[in-house]
Amino acid sequence: MRLRWTLPILKHEAYRRFMKTVNNSLAFGNSDVAQFRLRCITIFEKHGYSGLKLAFPTVSERSVSRWRSDFNNSGRKLMSLIPKSTKPHTCRQMEVPAKVFSFIKAIRKQHPNLSKYKVKIFLDEFCREQELVSRSDSWIGKIIKKNAFFFNTRKPVKKHRKSNKAKLRVFRCPKQTEISLGYLQVDGVRVVWEGQSLYFLCAVELKSRQAYVERVSSLSSLKAKLFLERILREISYQVHTIQTDNGSEFAKYFDAALEELSITHKWSLPHSPKVNGYVERFNGVIQTEFIDYHVDLGVIDKPLFDQKLSEWMVWYNTKRPHHSLGLKTPQYRLLQLQQHITKPQPAKCV
């Protein structure tokens, strides 16, 4: 750690001495070895070598004398106790034959992405022809890295999709008091059995809990659009909002269809399934109560599976009790809501 010059840089010697003292103190505080040496010197000066021997048996008298001498000669500066660098003054240099150097550079320039392992194959053949010593792949890698033999400097072209329309985001799951009849959550589900995949599109109306499901061949935006059209043909109320996750099946054709029908499309945040809590809960119900028991039929006999799925959905909406509805059915709840909407309000006395 080194303290930078935070104050205005002045040409006063006192200021420079102050900053140097601060930085020296910080360097000493970060060095455990320097602090140990200072402790040894303090014990040596107070109790002699016999006291130091009892405290630190492994420290020799010669070492502590050398530390004390350096400390006193520097004017008892703490920086003198910090170990000096042990790096040799002259380091070994890698010797590279000129022919080998030129060969590696040429082949990397001709084939920029050729790895060191593949370069070695060609270099071994070259060395046999030139009667030179063969080199290892790690040695070749060092030559490439040290001399920056990276000639493929062109950056790959990345295409960024630009959306002209900003997505209307939902940050939490809507509450019952905040919505009215006609608010749907839609989601796609993939179920795998014996290596075969089954795809489903599910929708739940939040106020009545009425659910809609269809098995599809793939989770595409065109399939989602057709699923939406089927729902709108079956229901008897006006849909004003549809909430989905960020799956690709809810873009393009599906989103365009909602815009054409003047239906608000709301998107949840990425990686936030709890925002679509109603339809996510239904996904778990249909999988544990129906799909898990008929998944083999969905792979072997799809028409029969679709028939049983339709029958189960009729039972789910008209017969199955729901705890969230006070053990009533979604059909019963829907009739209640529609009667409340169409029921005339009493006139107020003026």
C-alpha cells in the first residue's frame, strides 16, 4: 500500500519529507518481517542476547547484530528493517536461434490462430531439416508471448439487436386488489422424458384463476400467437393485459399480435420467475397432477394425449376445488366476477 500525493504538490522540502515519512510508515506496517526484526532489536537492547535467545531460540546473535547495525546506521529509520529485494542483478536470458525465431514468426503470421502445440509439429520438421535442436511446446509458447506474435488483431464483428420499442417491465407479481378481470400470465414449459421433449404453452387469468393449456411442437412466437388466438376465441371477457417472461416465443409474432389487438404486453425481469407466480404455480400443478402420469402417452400417442389433456383442463376449470378461491372452482369465480360487473349499481339520492 502506498499513499498517493493527495495534497497539492508543492516544492517545499518539509512537505516532501512529510509524505516520505507517511509512506515509509505504511510500508513498515505492511511488512511482518520488519516488525519482527524491530521486536528482536528491542529485546536485544533491553535484555541482551540471553533474553533474545529465550524469546526466539532460532534467531542468531549475528543476525540481530546485523539488523541493529543497519537500523542505527540509517538513523533508526523503520524502512531499513524491510528486507531488500533478492532478485539477481543479472538474470538468465532465453537464447533463441535466429532461424527458429524467424520460422515461428512467419508461421504465426501466416496462420494467426495456430496454437503452440500445432506450431511444434511444423517446427520439429523444420529443425530436422536444418539440423537444429527441437524445442518444447512451452518454450514455443514463451517465444510467442514474449515477442507478441499475435497478428490476428481484427476484432470479431458482433451484431447487437436493437429494439425500437422499450419493454414495459413488471417488478413484482400483481396483487388481486390491483388488477381486474382480463389480466393473463402466459408461459412456456418443456418436459423431457426418455430423451423426448414435450412443449406446452400455459396461460392463467389472474382474477378468476381460469387456465388454458396447449401442447405445441415447439416454443416459437408463431405457436404462441396461434395459442393466443385460440384463447381469445374461447373466453367471454375482454383481455386487457398479458404478462410474460423474456422467452423468445413471446416476441415477434406474439408481440405484434398483442399490439394489433391493443392488448398491453408486460414483461417480467430476467431470472425472476416469482414475478409470474400465478402461471408458474399452475405449471407445477399440471405437471404433478397430469403430465407426470401421462408423459409416456405424450411421446407414444400424441392425439390421445391431447384429448386427455383437454378433458383434464375442463375438469380443472369446472370441477377441481382451489384453496385460493375458498375451495370454489375457477368457473364459479368467473361467474361471480361477471355478475358483479353486469349488476346495475343503485342510484344515489341527490
